[in-house]
Amino acid sequence: MSSDENTPRYGNLYSYKFYLRPTAHRLYGDRFSSIKKIKHHENVQKLLQVLFLNGTCTTWEMAKIKHPNDVSTIRTKEKEYRRLIKGRTDRGKHSSGIMELGLVINDGQKFNKGYSDTYRLSLPGILYCLDVLNLSKKDIDQMAAKYAVFVPKLFGKWEFIKSIVDDDVYKIQILARGLLLDNPELSLEKSPMYELMSYLNFKYRKFYEFISEEDLSEQISYWFYTCILHQNQRKGKNTLSGVEKLHAIFKKDKEIAAWYKEFFKESELYFKNRTKILKNSGIF
């Protein structure tokens, strides 16, 4: 793993579910942390929400967003945000910042009367915010626009997808809670969702400790389009099935259709090979 500060430090979706998410809950709060009124949790979550809604910012810009007309408060908050992000060492004791867990990453520098580091949410950081913050649909739409370039097959096509599947776009919050990734009950559905999710985990299994942002973007996107198959609400008279929704997307976006078809074919081949292993095992 690179020691470069600009390198995101996190693993695949399994790693998010079983390590990063529970660790972030412990350090920075879960959905119910507001009840406990832990000040550190509140401060971190407020900072993360600024980055969630506004994308890449310097710490000065973050403070200015929260306190636009108070220079003295901006200076104070700017120092606080920098400390929360990068941590600090006081009397030989180091306090970890948000960057060390991988929720926030350095996104370069801005040059304006000197230079300042810029920061944004990592992809797991986005998932954590979707999990714990009290967000509106408008907030999530705003985030998708700000982070479109980092998840181009999902956030980059957000409004198009939303025009077809409507509120199903917000199923991304299911992944943020660590669900519908490896659930055995998926096998009860009359769809290939269990098989596709199983292959998705197999495809990215070697990236548990470290994954590139591009690969994690792909894994999240595969998860999202596969999750459209999941019908967790009663179907109305005019409601499209999951397969019909995918067909509607594929019909209008040939790039996504070709990309997902390749994943689907990989899944088919994987299970065919596993079946051959059973047949040739000599057990029966």
C-alpha cells in the first residue's frame, strides 16, 4: 500500500461492511448517535455533511460554507476542520483524523495566495454519510452531481436513471447499511440476484484490504444495477418489474448495456465452471 497521502486507504464492499462501517460507527457515530449527544460525533458528521453536499473543498471553504459572514469564526472552524481531518499530536500523543480511516481523502491543492490542501469524501465516506446522516432525497441528488466524475456509471447518470426507476435510485442507501450484499435470503427471489451478488463478491474478493477508487466505483455500480432486480415493495398495476427497469435503462444507454452484459456473461461462466467441478468431483 502506498504511503502517499493522496492514496485512498480502504478495501472493497465486504471490507466496508465488516470493518470500515462498524469502525466508523464506533469512532464517529451511527444513525442513533444524535440521541447520545457526543460532541465529537456531531462535529465529524457536520464536517462530512459539508463535503457530502459540496464536493471538494479546502478547510477554509468548508468553514466559510457553514459561517459565510464571520471571519473570526471561519478561522476557528478552519483549524478545527483541519484537526478533525488530519488528526493531531499533542504532548507526544497522536489523535487520529478522519483521513486515517479513509472516509475523507486529499484531492490535491488549490493555489490562492499560497496553496491549500483540498479534501473530499472517499467512496466509503459517501456510503457512511448515506448510512448515518439525516439526508433528504434532494441532498442525495446534490451529492450525486458533485461526485459524478468519481462514480460515472451511477452518479454520472443519476438523473437519467432516476427518470426511469424513480425512487429506486435511493436504494444506494441499502448498500450504505451493508445490506443486500451477501444475504442468503436473496436466493429465495425468483431472479438471478443471489447468483449475481455472489459473483460480484467473488470478482472483487482479492481487494479486501486495498482497492483502487476506480475498481470500487465499478463494484458499487455493479451492485446498484443488480439491486434494481430486488423488489422490496408491492408491485402496483403499472409498476415495472426489476428486469423491465433494467431493460428500459439498457435500451436508452448502450454503454451501460454493454458494460453490464459483460458482467452478466462473466457470472454465467463462473457458475457453469462451478457446476462442472461438482459434476466431475466423483462424489456421486
